[in-house]
Amino acid sequence: MTTLCSMVSIKINNGQAASLIDKLNALRFGAKARVETVLDETALLVESTAKELTPVDTGRLRASIHADKPGPLQRTVGSDVEYAIWVELGARGRPGTGFLFRAFELNRPRFIEKLKEAIRFKLL
């Protein structure tokens, strides 16, 4: 019985190999760093927009709005003021202002565009 074995060989000169390795590393590691940057920038924009949209009585709610990074590829924007939810959603016949939701929606198109740019990658 005869077994045929086929072998494929690819030769890349040192300059090409280094360039290819750099590009593969950028794809693997660089994309995550770029996405993290986009998330940071967007969270700060949403925070700023939410502060602009927040109704002001004493200023406590506006001052409490902040962006956080609870983990990798995660950002939150919110407030720890106990009545923030009622201002956002409404209560007792008062309509909510939706300051947080609107802040995100206003920044969504820019976020999506920046995210696309961050993950776009040309191998060669």
C-alpha cells in the first residue's frame, strides 16, 4: 500500500514576515485598544450631553451624572442620586425627561461610525 502525502510550503522573506506579523498583531490587539478608546470617548460625550439635557432645580442631579468603566469593553453613564430614575422615566403623573436615553440616542450615530472605523482593518 502506498500513501501519498502532499506538502505545501510558503516562503516569506524577513521584511514581508515582519510586516505580516505587525498587521496580524494589530488586528488581534490593536482593534480592542481602538474600541476601548471609542467607548471612553463616547461615554464622556454621553455624560456631557446628559448633563446638558438634565433639568435643573438644585443642580444635584446634573452634578451626579458620571461615566464609569465597570470592565473591559463596558461603559456606563448614570447617576447615584435616588430620584434620577423618576426624572428619567417619570412619576406621579409627571412625564419623564429621558435625559440619559436621549443623550445616548443623540450620540449613537457618531458612536457607530467611530466603532466601524476602529474595527476596520486592511490586512495587505
